[in-house]
Amino acid sequence: MEKNIEETKETKPKHRDKIEALDSLSVGISMVAAIIIGVGIGLGLKYLTGYTWTLWVGIFWGIAAAGLNVYKAYKRAQKVYEGMENDPRYAHRAKYGDKAFDDED
């Protein structure tokens, strides 16, 4: 009975890889959405206040949000790749590097 419990802990959900791939694709969409929302906020501020510089505040805010999204995605990916160091399939490559593409042969 204990053996079955250990086996179920190690198995991954069937579609987990697909969901992780879609999460990576969503970075581009979130960048565009963040900039569009920032422009919308800037236009709203310009309409409310009458100052043109508030439009640029909104655009900058959108670009900053897009940069933050990219940074968060990078950190998530970095954690996944760090977890691969202990995987026996990649341990040799992580320890000694990939010599398959050296031109010094």
C-alpha cells in the first residue's frame, strides 16, 4: 500500500507540460496588454486633467508593467532550469558543460 502512495507522489499531471508552455507564451500577450492598459490609463488621465504629460505617465506605467511581467517569467523559468541540475539526465551536462558543439575537434 505504501508503494502506491509513493508512486502517485512522483507522477506529474498529464497536461502539466502543455500548461507550462502556454504560460511561457502568455508573456508576449501580457506585454502587449500591459502597454495597452497603460495607454488607456494615460488617455483617461489626460482627459480628466487636461495635461498631456499624464498620457506619458500612463505609457511609462504600462511599459514598466510589461518589463515586470518579463522579469517574473524569467525568474519562473530560472527556477525550473535550476531544478533540472539534480536530474540524472542532465547532471553530466550541468557539471562538465556541453562539448557537442565545440569547433576545436
